[in-house]
Amino acid sequence: MDYKKAAAETMQYIGGKDNIVSAAHCATRLRLVIADNSKVNKEALEDAEGVKGVFEASGQLQIIFGTGVVNKVYDEFIAMAGITAASKEEVKQAAASKANPFQRFIKTLGDIFVPIIPAIVASGFLMGIMESLNFLINNGYINMSNESSLFVLANMFSNTAYVFLPVLIGFSGAKVFGGNPFLGGVIGMIMVHPNLQNAWTMTGGVDEYLNVFGLWKVPLVGYQGHVISVIIAVFVMANIEKWLHKRVPAMLDLFVTPLVSVFVTGFLTMTMIGPAFNIVESSIINGIQTLISLPFGIGSLVMGALYAPTVVTGIHHMYTIIDLGQIKEFGCTYWLPLASSANIAQGAAALAVALKTRDQKLKAMALPSSLSAFMGITEPAIFGVNLRFFRPFVCACIGGGCGAMFASITSLGATGTGVTGIFGILLCLNAPVKYILMFAISAGVAFALSWMFGYKNAPQTVNHAPETTDKTLEAAPVFTEPKEAQGELEILAPMQGKAVSLADTGDDTFAAEVLGKGAAIEPSEGKVYAPFDATVETLMGHAVGLTGENGVEMLIHIGIDTVQLDGKHYTPHCTEGQHVKAGDLLMEFDMEAIQAEGFKTITPVIVTNADDYADVLTHIGRQTKAGETLLTVKK
């Protein structure tokens, strides 16, 4: 591969060196902050030398070159641009400063809610299951006691995340706003204190009011299920805390700052912030419900069609507020089926492109992208396929609108939030047939329109193998000799843990197999070993790229988004250009420290030159030891 040509074409298609604010790279992607995005020619950039994909995220233009290639292209790129290398944090800060206030607001909401989504999803799934069981028991379809210990406990567990949602938001929000997360959690606890009337039990009205200095009265009601008022309260607390840290003497700071921060914020929250923003939040939720409940599903048709464009702009991060607000107001969310319909339609459009195209490279990207969208992760399908040709994107928007219209007409609601697509049915077990029909309508319309009108032709890209060098390492005797027979090559697991699919990483690029095929490991030990005899092509603190003597090119990416750690908590035991034997220790990492910083340690293990082989089979869904078979490469 001509790295200088790749850098030159990249420079040309992003609008020249004067259009670059900052540049950095991780193990697979060139990460750029661009001054004027309108000058970027994305279509030409996708066809540039060595480029495997282009997308925008968090204010950055991310260009995927792959392991062993991106670092060489980056060196040529910054030399041509006449700029100095920037750290990942510097690029992140540059991207944030370039965003407008609304974009920063949306990003803040995403930063608050993304970490707590697993808790919300778990409760939502369990609520759906318990509602379904209650329906089946009450109508005599199954013979089960709803007074058994298991049933009673499961019923109690099912709504826990929603009852104590302000605590979760308080903790996560304080981290985002730069405050003490535990003090943020305390603010959330104050808002659901047992001395307050539970918000879920207000059908009979407010039991008690608080007279504030004889000037006004506020209801002594908890904020179960509330979102906006909690975020505002924690924002106020974080700023009070930071103001006090700067002014209170160090010897008193430990005592004075937490006390004043919590007390002042708690008082303001219960007397002003909570009551005021409770009205604002209810008005927003009721307004949206009015819109999507317009006769004949017209409102939902429009919103279902516009949902995917909001994903492109990043506005979708605020929709969790709508889901949670509707669950509080109505007992279920009518917004999630709308979102699910839009996501399903994007997957169906990408599937139509995958089945219709004769471009094998595009087919290899579009098929897994469509499956990813059917699971609720739409970015690979939207950015990698549908927006690239635009018409499939429009067809998908139409399909999403049709499915959303059906959902509105039939009053389809979900018991929780956080999951769409195929698994979204688990949140709609109260009406599974409606959900299946909505799925069929959105997918069918989007697929048919994309097949007939959405796609004509597509460009092709070519993979290039990195160069190799040679050195040696001391071996760790934990591996047996990899087997190679009958056109199959055995690839051993480089670490110990649970072997899962790339979709389980939660990263759109890995899930869509843009960088290649493989599996992921949820590690139980912080050690990475060489899976075969190879040369270390790339070493970036959090990732190792190998070129094997068997011809396999592999990326071992330790953790998700761990590029932001800049090598912190990682200890390499090899160097770039070094020759290693199967079983050699490549890297050690501190799992607990990485997780404490808010990052997942799940590790994608990817065959980056998978296109050179007939197939890559995975051996997943089990605990695996380092040295056991993880992948089988078919030649």
C-alpha cells in the first residue's frame, strides 16, 4: 500500500490542510477535527487509498484504515499538513469546543444516560416478563402462583431502576458535570426519600404540602421516574461544590464543601427546582404524546420518518428523557416502538443493498450492518451503507414512518427503554403480535422500496496487508501448536474469559465487522498472549496488531474506547517489529482500574484480512482459556 498516496488523498478530500483543527489516531482510525465539514467530500474519501470506512462521531471525522496501516498513514498525513501530533484528549477537547451549545447539550445527555442504560434495560425487560406472566396467570393460560417467593421477589426487582432512577441519574450526572458522583447520588436519594409521598401513588392527590417561609407551598412528593429536574439539581450541586472547593480552606474543605453542597442543593431542589421543572417535564411529555397521538397516526408517521435523521445529528441521545417521562406518566412508553420501527427500517434497507449488490466488499459491509440495525445498533447501516447512497436512507425513513404509524394506531407501548429492534419485543410482551406486525411493516416497506428504487451501484475498496519485521520474545508455555488441516486454520484465544460475539462489544464499528471478522472476549484475567507465531505490527497501549506466519492479520483491541486512556493501566511486553511465538505474553492490563474509569474491558479479536479467506467461524458462548480455539479460518 502507498501510505503517502493514502495521506495525500485523505488531505485532498477533507478540504486541505487549512481545514484541519486537530489530528490523532487510535489503533484503527484516523481521528480528525475539521474546521468546515462542508468542505469534506465523503464519497471520494470512502474511495481513497486504503480507506475502509468514514463516519462522524462526537465532533470527530473518523477514517478507518485498520491496524498496522493507520499509524503509517498518520505519520505521512501530519508531515504533509505541517502539524504536530495531538493526543486523543486534545482531539476530544477540540471537537467539544467546536460544537454549538445545542450539540454540547445533546452530548451531555448522552454522557449521562449511556452508562445507566443497562440498569434501565434490565428493569424494563423484567417488567415486561412480569406483566406477561400476570396476564397469562389471570387469564388461566398457565398454572402458576403469583404469591411464591420467586414471583414476589422478581416483581419487586422489576421496577427498581425506575423507582430509584434519580439516584442513578444523580450519580452519573455528577460525574459528567465535574462533581462528586456520590454527592450526586445523595441528591437523587433526597428526591426519592421515603418520607416523601411516592410519585407512583398520587392517584388520590397530594397528601401533604410544605410551607416555605410562609411565602409559598410545595407538595412533599418524591420524584420517582423524573429526569429533567434531577439533571438540573445535580448540575446546581456540581457547580456549588466546585465553587466551594476553590474558596474553602483545605483543612475545612472535606467537611464544609459536602455539607453545604448537599444541604443548599437539597433545599433548592425540594422548594424550587423540583416543582418548577416537574411542570416543564410534564408539559414536554404531554406535548409529545399529543403529537404522536394525532388521528390516523399522522404524527407518528412524521416522527418515525424523521427519527433516523435525528440519529445522524446526534439528537437521539435526548430521547431517553421522553421514554422515561412517558413511563412515569402513562405506565409505558409509546416513543420506543416508534424508534424501533425506524431502526428496523434502516436495517431492512441495508439488507436490500446487501442482497442486490454485486460488489463483494459492499456486501460484506452491508449484511452485518443490517443485522446490527435489526439488533438496535443503526450507525453502521446508516453511515456505512444507507447514507452513502442516500436513496436507501430515504426509503428506510419512509418504512420507519409506516411502521410508526401502525404502532400509533394500535397504541403499541413498551414497558421499558434502551433496546429496540428484534429484542425490543421483550419490552412489548403485553402486545407481541402488534410488535411483530410493526416490525414486518417497517422492514417490508423499507426493503421493497430500497430494492426497487434505492440502490444501483456501489464503489469497491481493497484491503492491503501491512509489512512485517522480526525480533524475538521469551515464551510463556500456555499454548499448544495451532492446528491446520483440510483448508482450515485454528486461531487460539489470546486471553482467558468468556467468548462472545462482536455485537456484544457495543461498538458500532466492531459489531458491523468493518475492520474484519472475529469474536470478542470478556476477560477474567488481565493478560494477553500471542495466538500464533507473528510479527507485532502495531502497539498502541490498548491494542496490538499482528501479522502471523500463517498469513493471518489480527487486531486485539483491549477494551472499548480505551484509546482515551492513552496507555494508562496497560503494560506492554513487546515492541513494534518484534517477532513473537504462540503463547508469548504481549500485554498486561489492570482490569479493575480500567473499569473504574468507566470503560469496558471486553476485547475484540479480529481477523483484519478476513476478505482473503472463505470464512471465519467463531467458537463463542462459553468460557475459554488462553490457548483454546477461538476462531477457525477457512481458506
